[in-house]
Amino acid sequence: SPTFVLLKIYQGRLPVYHFDFYRLGVDEDPVELGFEDYLPGEGIACIEWAERLPALLPPDQLQIKLERFEDERGEGRRIRFIPYGETAAAVVETLFEDLIWKTDGSLFRKQPGKSAEH
């Protein structure tokens, strides 16, 4: 992106703290960044380019990797969830409990009170 914002906060049911570590170096001081003020917290911290400052990451974390690919149907995206720790694993398990995958690759959230066959 042409602009650089280290932290953007989005308000919703839970606040989302979107960090972008792209322009940070490995010698950055986490205290000066204020990163630890948001972990643990009442919201969700999303960190782009987290591998630039791995020492800041908590042991219980969920990595989400987005990958572009091409196949016979054209360009697509693949998403991977890689949980580290019990809390992260529970988040992934809960997420997939409520999803219905179709053979065409589409994804839907189950409606309360309906079975997966609908």
C-alpha cells in the first residue's frame, strides 16, 4: 500500500487491531511500538508481516496464510489456518463447525436450526 499505518483499529462486536509490520526491522523496540498494549486484550490482533518480529508473537496464536493459485478454472485463492496452542485450535474448530463446503468450492455458514443437508 502506498501509505504506511502501523496500527488501524476497527470497531465491531470485538475491536480488531490491524498491525502492519511490513516496514519494521528486526531491531524495533516492542515497548516503543505499544504492541503489547493490545495483547492479551478484549479484541483481536491481526498482524501482516508478523515474521518480521517473531519475538513479539504470543505462543498461542493463529496464523492465517492466503495463497494465490491457478488451475483449469482460472485464478483462485487458498486460505490456510495454522493454530498454535489450545485457544487457537478451538477457534479453528468452532469456525469449521458452522461452515458448509460445496463441491464447487463455495462456502456457506449454516443457518441456526438447519442441518447440513439443506
